[in-house]
Amino acid sequence: MYILVINCGSSSLKYQLLDTVTRNPLAKGLVERIGMSGSGLTHRPAGKDAKAAVLEIPDHTVAIRLVLDTLVDPTYGVMQNLGQIGAVGHRVVHGGEEFAQSALVTAEVMKGIEDCVELAPLHNPPNIAGIKACQKLMPGVPQVAVFDTAFHQTMPREAYIYGLPYEMYEKYKIRRYGFHGTSHKYVSQRAAVLLQKPLASLKLISCHLGNGSSITAVRGGKSVETSMGFTPLEGLMMGTRSGNLDPAIVSYIMRKENMDFEQINDFLNKRSGVLGVSGVSSDFRDIEAAAQQGNGRAQLALDIFAHDVKEYIGAYAAILDGVDAIIFTAGLGENSAGMREAVCGGLSYMGVAVDPEKNKVRGEEVDISAEGTRCPILVIPTNEELMIALETEEVVRGL
Ligand code: ADP
């Protein structure tokens, strides 16, 4: 089945048209600066030249119209007609407690997604705009919502309730939700295939390390604990996010630096993390390069990050009562041999050790653990678009 996967941000739209039989994309692309000057489309059809165009794109409906036209364009297209699209899968960031699974978009489901806007005010509204635009332009084609939070709905209460008065959960839905669920689910499933063992029998620690990073403990294919929380700010220090802090630091900085709520939010989400510590960049490639040239603060940022990841691996091995494999994925996890080595160093008591030769591999699924060690260390490139397409197909297959 051909599935169109849509990931709508406030001013951007990423898309892929995937064939679920071959599991390959027929085309992928990006619409940028929606509603701004200089908006445009970059379209990459498989086996053909890419197309880049600058044109006025005032809203998400125009953006999706453009994507659909391009997919059937005589030169750059990859299909005869739009009727070949079996369903559309939408990435939706927050599904709250409403959605533990992907859902066919109905009026009721739409209301559920709208109810979660308060929990993700920057993300859910553009996701909703994308769904509405597709409903308008492709009437009759099933739309499916795939949530970043859904995979983590299996966490037990002791993992998701915070140490606050319980009314905060009841009144405001304050609890751990977790994010990157589509990625953690995908790499867990791939790990079972690589290990040739049933997913139901495995205890996995999935490390999604990118610009945003989170770690998840997966038992029997289900998330039982994850490092991101009520928002993606919790957990590991990230590109620009602080990660875990003593909560008292927040009001202390607000007072000392005279910041209001918006400013502290911006400070913790956009100016902290490895960017804030290193003063160099939020991009780990720049930080690794600076550290190699002797920049002490860049090295400190790398050391803190590796320390944080290691701390979570230890904690989650305790939560899981053992670990059958550690998974590295996303930009940094897939590409940085140095970070993988730093994280896994000193974990020999857990049967974890990296083989330096195998660790050189990039962009492939591979076990980089040293010969004779007990715990496989898997590098698995994530593929959230494929996961969204497969989930979408599963939802619409029964229709
Ligand atoms: P996002 O959270 O934006 O989806 P990605 O998963 O694409 O992020 O990861 C992006 C990050 O991965 C970049 O910030 C970069 O620091 C890191 N990265 C990508 N390639 C490399 C590499 N070869 N070495 C080190 N870090 C890398």
C-alpha cells in the first residue's frame, strides 16, 4: 500500500510517500517557511532529479496541495494519480492519556487531539492543521494519527506520577508522558529481528540520541520507563535543553536574572544543554571538533552527556532487572563512535563492552559489542516515517 506520511510543524511540513510492501520511500521532501516570505519546496523522488522551488505558500492547505501536485507531476512525480494513495499517516506529538495507540481520524479522535493542545501548544496545532488540510484535499482517503507519546502509555503509575500533590495530576494532567515513542518502538522491533528473539522475551534499553534525546526501558516490547517527562525538557542534557535540574534552580535564576516565565522557558529549552555548557554550538559535530582542538568546555559538554546517558543505562538496568541489549539510534547515536565508546566504557560489570573496529560502522544496523561479552550493543538507524506508514497500514487494513 502507498502511504503518505506527513509531519507538520508550525512553519514546515516534511513528507514521505512510502510503499509498505518494499518498505522504501518513493519520494520525500520538505516544505519550509509556510506563511512567511521565501517559502518553498524541496522534493526528492527516488531515482529522479530533485526539485527545488521557491513560491508563495501561505498555509498548510496550500503546502499539501503543492505536495500532492508534485507527487503526480509528469517530470518529478512518482505516481499516475492520487487515487493510488491508500491512506495518510500523520505524526501527532501529543496524545495525552487519550491515545495509547495510533488512531483512525474521526470527529471524536479529532476532538481528543484538540484536547491535548494545552499539553503541547506549539506542536499539536500544526499537526491538526495538517490533518484538516488532507481531509479537505483528499476526501475519502483514511487519515491516521500516530502519536509520539502513545508507546509510553504502558508505563506503570510509579514511573509516571511525579512527587507533587496528587491533585496536580487530576486537575492539570501533570504526569510523565515521554516522547520519541515511534522511534523507540521501531528500534525495539528491529532489535528483536537482529537478535532473532521474540520481542516479548527481551529487556532493552533504547537510547535515542539526537538534537533532542531520550532513553527508554522496554520490557517485552512495552515502554516501562522513559527519560522525557511532562515535556521533552526532562531527562538527558540535550542540544539546547537543560535536561534534569534541581527544580529550585528555576526560581533562583528567574530572581537573579530578572526573567519572566516565557524567558526562563526559552532559556531552559533553547539556550542551555550542550550549547550552554560549551558556548560553541548545539550540534555535536561542532562540539566534537572543538573538543579535539582542546576546547575544555566542549569536552565538558561531551563528558556530561556521556555521564547522563550512562546514568540512565544503569538506572534502567535496575528497573528492568537486567538488560538483553542496548540500542543506539538518531543522529548522534547512529553516527558518533566516540560518544558510543564514552557511554559504554566502564560498564564491563554489566557485560557491556564496545569492539572499536565494529564501532566504526555508520548508517547500518550492526552489533558493535566486543567478542565474548554478554550484552549486545546495537546501532539501529531509526525510521520514524516507515513506522508511521506501517502503523497507518495496520489501522486501515481492518476498514
Ligand atoms: P533531531 O532531534 O533534530 O531529529 P537528529 O536525530 O537528526 O536530531 O540528530 C541531530 C544531531 O545528531 C545533530 O545535532 C548532530 O549533533 C548529531 N550528529 C549527526 N551526525 C553526527 C556525527 N557524524 N557525529 C556526531 N554527531 C552527529
